[in-house]
Amino acid sequence: MENVFIYSDEFQDYHFSPDHPFNQLRVKLAFDLLNKGGFIRESQIRPPRTATDEEIALIHDQEYINAIKQAGEGKLDKQSALQYGIGTEDTPIFANMHEASALLVGGTLTAVDYVLEGKAEHALNLGGGLHHSFKGKASGFCIYNDSSIAIKYMQQKYGLRVMYIDTDAHHGDGVQWSFYDDPTVCTVSIHETGRYLFPGTGAVNERGQGAGYGYSFNVPLDAFTEDESFLYAYRNVMHEIAAYFKPDVILTQNGADAHYYDPLTHLYSTIKIYKEIPKIAHEIAHQYCNGRWIAVGGGGYDIWRVVPRAWSLIWLEMNNIRDVSGMLPLDWIEEWKDKAVVPIAMKWEDPDDMYKPIPRKKEIEEKNYLTVAKSLHIIRNNMKNIIY
């Protein structure tokens, strides 16, 4: 069974402005890196479909959808736009924003159907991963929340228990709140602490409510967290939560903004974590879900040095290709080096001397260790309650 890669150049129509940090050229860069490296076959590429209004309305209010349509046609006044979270510095209005957003959602739903109809074992939609928007409001560069829509779609069409794993440096707030009272969805977010970073949520004590209490997990990491501490948190928490929840399918959001080079965050990870993140997701998918794994993109604002490599590693892991190293494909470098605004990445690995040693390294690791310990305590208490 082939894995599928959802792709269209039209993903770039989701475009706020030339100088906005959210730039979907990164999807094309990742796709081109895989293509020029010989890692993706034509038979594995599938076009996204456009999500219907009814599908988008699984999560978003129809009034909000109508407002997005009007805004994209230049027919929504400024005051109304602000009430819906658009027309802001973070989420400006652009032409045909509904159509561009609906295509990203449809790409994720296309990935879902390929996997859950048994036509693919794994599916990747790098155009998706917009995890901040809410029922009636855009937020943090996100207009429609494709992950939340996809989860609700999986529940209604396939009746499955979904584990959502979010490793974006920003808390996956929109998805968490969509299912905060739902015991059939387990949301897990490992992110930079909200003390310093948008959206300011994602504390350990955000655990769900009502019937969903005990199915929301957050691991906020201290600023300047490095690889070892990030992966300690990820490895320890993820396996225990999967054992507790026993999902039918996993959906992973793969923001690539925890990297040292990312201009919007304060974590100090390297490309090493982006080899490990999909590896553990892959293990969980096969251990609990008969391999059913849907992955989407997310944040990632250094599009020349980080995102193409980090996102390519998801696809390589899906296809059990783990031995890539050294120089990136030379024709990829030649294609993009003169277009890049910073020196483009040349190798799969990061340089060893990428940043100076962190003076607070031990203190940061101890803080993260305590955060992980709290999370594990919560998970184990939840398991006791189920067992006994």
C-alpha cells in the first residue's frame, strides 16, 4: 500500500502579504526537495479537494464562514472584520481567502479519506496544520482550523477515537478547545511556555472539562530548551499517553518553529528533533492504530534553512527512509539559493557550532524535567482511574 502526499501549487494562494512571516512557499520548497532527492513517486502525489461549507461548519459557525467569504471579496467592513479576528497584523485580509483556506482544509480531509478508506497507510498534507482558529474567529495566521475539522470529520464519518499530537512551538489552542469536553479525542501539545509566546495558553493544568477531563495534555517547555530536553519530554510523555488513550488513528501537527533559526520563537532545537518526532509518531501509529497516521504541517518561519528539511523528514520516516545525510540534492540548492533571503541550507544536518552554549542549560533542563514529571503523574493517575 502506497503512502500519499497531498500537494498543489495552489496552496500558495493562502498568502497574506509579501512580508508576512507565514509563507506557503515552504510547502513547495519541501515538495521540491523530496522530488529532486528522488524520494517521492508520481503515483504517491494526490491533489487536494476543496472542503465544502458543510465540512468547514463541522467546527466553524456559518456566520463566520460567510464573513470570510465577504472579506475575500472586499465586502466586509473593517469593524466587522476585527470582530472575526481578520484584518489584523497577524491575520490580514487577502483576496479569495475563503477559497484558499477551504483548499487547505480539503487537503487534510483528502489525506484522512485516503488513510481511513484503506487506500494508504500514511498521508501527509504539509499545506495544513492551522491550529489556532476558533469557531467564530481567526487567530495566529489561521483562518480555518483544518485539524479540528478533520478530527470532527473522522468522528462523524468513521466513528474513531483520535489522538492529536502537536509539536509546534506555539500551543495548539484551537484544537484543544474544540475538543476540551470530548473523551473520544486526546489532544497533546508540546510547545514553548506561554509566558513568553503567543497564544499564552497550554499550561499543564489545562486537562479538559466535563466528560473530556483527563484527555487534554500540555507540556510547556522553557525558553531556550535544546534537543536533549525537548526529546526527553516528547519520548516520555507520548508513549505513556498513547498507552493510556489507545487511539484508533493519530493526527500529527508538525510545526517546524522550535528550531534555533526560527525568527518567532525562543527554543534552541536543531534538525535532530525533526528526525525523532515523526519516528515516535510512526511507532505509535503501528502499535495502536494499524498504521493509520495522518500528518499536517503547521508553523515554521525560516523557510530556507529549516522547514524544507524538517518537513521532508516526515515523509522519509513514513516511507522508512532513515539514512539520509550529507549534502542536500545539488539541483535543489541550485534552484533556490539565489532566491533565498538568507544563505540556504546545504546539508541535511545542522552545523555543530550553530549557537553558543546556553548559560542556563541546567536550570532549563530541571524546569522541563519537573514539567514532564507533572505530566506523567497526571497520565498515571488517569490510568489508575480507568483500571480501577
